[in-house]
Amino acid sequence: MTTAPVRRLGVVTQYALLAGPLLSMLDSSIVNVAIAPISVQLHAGLATVQWVSSGYLLALGTGLALTSTLARRFGTLRVYSTGVIAFTLASLLCAMAPTSETLIAARVLQGLSGATLVPLAMGMLMGSSGSSRRISPLAGMLLFLGPALGPSLGGLLIGAFGWRSIFLINVPVGILAAFAMRSIPKELAPAANPDARFDVLGTLLLAPGLFGVLFGLDRGASVGWSRADVWIPVILGAALLAAYGLHLRRTDHPALDLRILKDRDAALSFVLCAAASVAAWSIVFLLPVFLQAVQGHTAVATGLALLPQGILTGLGTVLGQRASDRLGVRLVVLGGFVVLVVASLGLLAVDATTPLWITALVLAARSAAIGLVVTPLLTLINLRLSQEEQADANTAFNVVQRIAGSLGIGLIANLFTTRSLSVGPISALHEVAVIVAMLAGAAAIVSLFLPRRPLGRLGDAP
């Protein structure tokens, strides 16, 4: 295996590569808390305004299906830069939208451009670490906390400045990122290949398949799981994704190459990352609701209580990197899931009068565990891949993460709502905590099948 040199990235370059994922991951969930005020101010029915979220998911599925092909055809850096600029412009259009139809169109542009940002930035960040394929601690934090913190941040902004602020705040972040883009070294990104072929059939299967699954899961979290408009999109989407899996066997130029999953270690890593996404997104999405509705805290206090999670996720990412080099992938991931089990059960101590700092500590411990788990898994997925192959692997990871996270939020939110009516919100929270702990425990058992050797030695494995 050829050893690539480690490239130290400056602050400006890191900002350029992290701003895109931050914008994309936050905006995947931040708008959910704005549906009601948007409906009132734009004089549109909730059924129409719901497409502010659904249109984004439709475009996101299409964008994810196209990301790898676009990166191969036009070059990773060019596609990423275009995505950041287009997302920033779309955010400005969302903030200025005079009608619901205009807002929906701008959100579609957001989804198309935002889909490219996470996988391509991840590939370039890992490319800077040479053959070690290390993930940035900040990137790890954004990947798992961005979507979950979106509703809390959205609530703060809407309460203080109105719903347009959740889009307007993206503009200065995106403009600075666009200027910072010039500092990204070209060698971090695979060059363009004008001869790369476009997989028309694969895209026609993958894009609506992703939309159906994401739309159904998002809808299920809002209205429950017994309705036909929830199950039909999920079933049809899953069928299209299954058809895409069959299509993979018959093409040499797939829209998204998932053949990496033939590798046992990569497949296990994807499964465990999905479990981590469910455990992470569901609780962090649910707790802000509990803290405000049951304990009576303000949106500001709730937002402050969630901040330590970001710091601890970054710390867990750093520790996960170093520990997996010395102790091996299996031991570190197993330890991370064990900590996640214990920390999730710590929510059993939370009731209507629990001090906010105790809840913050429990959430911070969970976030540190997520960092420990995800770092070695992402590195293991990318370890033996070329830069060209990383675009597919990171896009596939982003797909798995979004689907698993949406599934976790939908199931847990529905369970909490249903059980709250019969046993009360405190007992419902405790039941959710036990279920999440059981999921983490099952993932810990699966992690026993990961390779034992340290990551540094795995890179040289035949």
C-alpha cells in the first residue's frame, strides 16, 4: 500500500472544509420547528408548507445519488465549491421567499447542493491525513450532532428573530467558506475525469428510492406510523433501493458504488455506524422537548445544556483515534458502546426535578461514547480505499447515517408520544432510555467481530 504524506491544514482551510457539512447537517432538521410560523406568515396550509421539508428530502436523495458521478466527472473540489456557493444562495432565497412556492423551490436547491457537501468534505479531510485516513474531531462532532441540534438551534433563532433567521444565518457562514475555498490544496481532491460515464438507470432507481425512505421516515415522526402516506413511500422507496442493488451487479459504472459492502469489515462498520446514528439522533432530538415541556426550561437554557455534547464528541473522536492505534478497533468500539449503554441508562435518573447540569453530564457522556465508536469505524471504512473510491464510501455512509438517524428519531418520537399518554412523560423517557441502551448493547456484541489489530497495522494488511 502506498503511503501518502500527512498534510497539516491551516485554520482557514479547515473552516472551508467544515462549513459545508455544518450547513448541510443543520439544515436537514432545523426547519422542522419552523413549519407552523412559516404557515402563518406565508398564509399557506400546513399540507403545502410540509413540502418545505419534503422538497428538501426529495432533492437531497437526488443529490446523494448524483454526488459520486459529479465528483468523478467534474472533480471533487469543483463540485464541493459549487455546492457551498449554491447552498448559500439558496439559503438567501429561502430567507427572502415571499410565498410558500418560492420557499419550496429554494429548499429544493438547498437539498441538491447540500447533498454533495458532507461526503466530499469528508473525503478531502481524510485525504489530508495521508494513508492513516483520520477523521477530524470537528467533522465527527458535526456528523452526529448537527442534525440533532438543529431543532434546538432553530427554536432559539425563531424565538428571537423569526423563522427567516434559520436560513439567513447560513449566508455569512457560506460566504466566508466560499472565500476560504481558495486555500484548499488541489492534491486533496481527485481530479476531474471528463470521460466518466453517467449511470442513468441507477440514478432513476436510487434518487426516488432515497426520497421515498427519507420522506416516509420523516413523515412517520410527525404523524405516526399507522398512516398509508407513511408506509407506502417507505415500501416503494425500499423496493427501488433493492432494485438498485440488483442493478449494481450489471453495471461497471454505478451512480453510487456500494460494492465496498462486500468487504466484511466495511459492512460491519456501516451496521455499527447506523446503530450509533439511531442512538445519537433519537435521544438528542427528544431531550430538548422533554427539558422544555416537562422540566419547564427555556429554549436558551436547553440550548446551553446541549453545548457540552459537541465538545465531548470532539474529545471522544480524538481519544478514539489514539486508542484505536494502540488498542485496536474492536476494543475501542466495544468500549464506546459499553459507555453508551451505561450513559443511556443514566437517563433513568432524570425526572421532572432533575437539575439541568446532571442531564447535561449524562448527554455529554453519551456524546463522548459516540465519538469513540465512530472514529475507528469511519477510518476502517476508508483505510484501503483510493481517493476516488472514498467519494462513494463517504456518500454511502452519509446515506446510511441519514436513513438510520431519521428512523431513530421517528420511532423514538412516536414511542415517547404514545407512551406519554398512558404512563406519563417521565416513565416514557425511561422506557426510551432502556430501549436505546439495549440497542447499544446489541451493537457492542456485533463489534466483537471487528478486527483486533490496531488501525495503523491494518493499513498494511494484504
